[in-house]
Amino acid sequence: MPLIDLIDKLQQSLPSGTVLTGEPMARHTTFRVGGPADVMVLADSGADIQKTVALCREENYPFIILGNGSNVLVRDGGIRGCVILMGEGYSCVVPSGEDAVYAHAGARNNRFAETCMELGLAGCEFISGIPGTIGGAVFMNAGAYGSETSDIVKAVRALDREGNFLELTREEMGFSYRHSLAAEREMIILGAEFQLKKGNPAEIAARIADLNGRRRDRQPLEYPSAGSVFKRPLGHFAAKLIDDAGLKGARVGDAQVSEKHAGFIINRGAAAAADVLELIRRIQNIVFGMFGVRLETEVRILGEEALS
Ligand SMILES: Cc1cc2nc3c(=O)[nH]c(=O)nc-3n(C[C@H](O)[C@H](O)[C@H](O)COP(=O)(O)OP(=O)(O)OC[C@H]3O[C@@H](n4cnc5c(N)ncnc54)[C@H](O)[C@@H]3O)c2cc1C
């Protein structure tokens, strides 16, 4: 089926989502780089997601799911396929029991933490400063300050690649460091239920403010980035290795190793994905040459290289 027909079908059959074509991914990633996605669906409901997955499967058209694009690097040639973006409309956070809440995959972590604070529920303060969505946090098992998403997940609602509905317990999610069964099986997270503890809203708010203050002090939040580029290698810290290799401030075009936190690569304005990728390659080579440690990217690299 020609692409134009798929776009037509999506536009006619989605209950509430928006369909865009040739949409620059730089607008949808915190790195602010990346070429166009052939098709993008801003999904505002579970039905939008299910319908899009079903149509893409029917037409054998590739698709990927993104949240806030805060852990991805999209190459300059963009994405040949459909990007399903968890839109603002798919972001409810509601109580689901005395000490529990259910959140749609598109809920932003900071809004989620704020709602829990208002409900007097503690335990998710660490997630507030992670600039992604609940779907991305569950998929990546995002974590900070000694806690991980898996610590508070009770159950997850998802679709498998065939579009079948799944309900998984925390144990069934196979969480480990920045990893989950969802990532292994490329599941689509629809939402998750979280088990929290009763707490005092003012104390919870103070903890969130403290953690976010620490972030502002230590991370280059004034520049676009995708957070820590590399996974923590066993027995080491990526940022320390990069710093010890004298790479703080190293630059390819407008992509630069942050002076404030060597684990971050920042976009100083006009970086291309190719600049970031070249800087990643140089860091990996130099760190391996000096310390014999292979740095693996935590950031997910997607899409096609630009045609030269
Ligand atoms: C300034 C900064 C600070 C950061 N600090 C931290 C930190 O402290 N700890 C940490 O762990 N991370 C951190 N990150 C990285 C990032 O925010 C997290 O990995 C976050 O969980 C990604 O969520 P997202 O919604 O942006 O996912 P995206 O970047 O949109 O996607 C990431 C991956 O998850 C998949 N995905 C997203 N949503 C879904 C879904 N609903 N269903 C299926 N798959 C999905 C995507 O396909 C992709 O493979 C930071 C990033 C930045 C820019």
C-alpha cells in the first residue's frame, strides 16, 4: 500500500490522535537533533495506539513508540516508518487504591510525582527530575538517587508487537539495571500501577525540591541533551572515566562533552546527530585505549543516516 493510503487510513480511523508527515524529530527529542519521521501519530488514547499498531501491522509498515524523546538520539536522515508518540491526552494519573496510583504511559514523570505528592503518597520523588514519561520510565527502568522505577511498579498494562493486550506483574517485568522485559520484547507500555506509601505532602514536596536542586547543581540542564549517554560500566563510573581521559569540553561541531558533568553530551545550538555520534565514537575509543573499558550507550540510537 502506498504511504499516502496508510496516512489516509490513519486520519480516518483514529478516534482522537493527530497524524503528521515529515515531522522533524528534533522537535520531539530533548537533544534537539534528528531528521524527519515519515509518519508521526500523536496518540491521545489507548484506542489511538491500538488502531495505529493494527494498521501498521496490516500494511507491514514499521513503527516505534516514543515518550518525551529524552533517551534517544535520532540520526539526521530521520525515521522511515511511523513514530507513535504518547501525546498529552494520554497522561492521566489517578488513585487506584489506598496507597496506589495508575498512570497512563504519556504522563510526564514530574506531573506524576506532583500528583502523588498532592495525594499524600511518598516513594516516587526520585522520578520527578527524570524528564521523560511513565512509559519511558517503565521501559528503561529509569532510576536516580538510589531508586529505580521497578522499586515502585506494581503492575504494567501493555500491548505485544502483535497488538495483544497484556497485564504483567512487577516480577513478570524482568527489571534490571536500565532494562525490562518490555525492552527485550519491544512491548508497548500503555500504563502502570504504582505501589507507594502514605506520606506528608509538605515533606514529599521538600524531598522533590532537594533532589531537583541537586540536579540543577550537577547537570547541564541549561543545554539540550539526552542525559547520561553511557551505561554505568561494571566497577566504574562513565563520567569519571571520561573526565580522567581529559575529555571534558571535547567537541565535534556543536556537540560537546559537558564541562559540568562529563557523562552528558550537550547540544550547544546547531549540533547534528552525526556530530554527536562522532563524539560518542571518539570517547569510546579513547576511554577503551586508556582504561580498557568499553562504554556502551544508554541513549537509544534510532533512524537513518542522512544521504550525502
Ligand atoms: C537532563 C536529563 C536527565 C536525565 N536523568 C536521568 C536519570 O536520572 N535517570 C534515568 O534513568 N534517565 C535519565 N535521563 C534519560 C531519560 O529521561 C530516561 O531514560 C527516561 O525514562 C526516558 O523516557 P522518555 O519518555 O523520554 O522515553 P523516550 O526517550 O521517548 O524513549 C526511550 C526508549 O523507551 C521506549 N519507549 C518510550 N515510551 C514507551 C512506551 N510507552 N512503550 C514502549 N516503549 C516506550 C522508546 O521506544 C525508546 O526505546 C535523563 C535525560 C535527560 C535529558
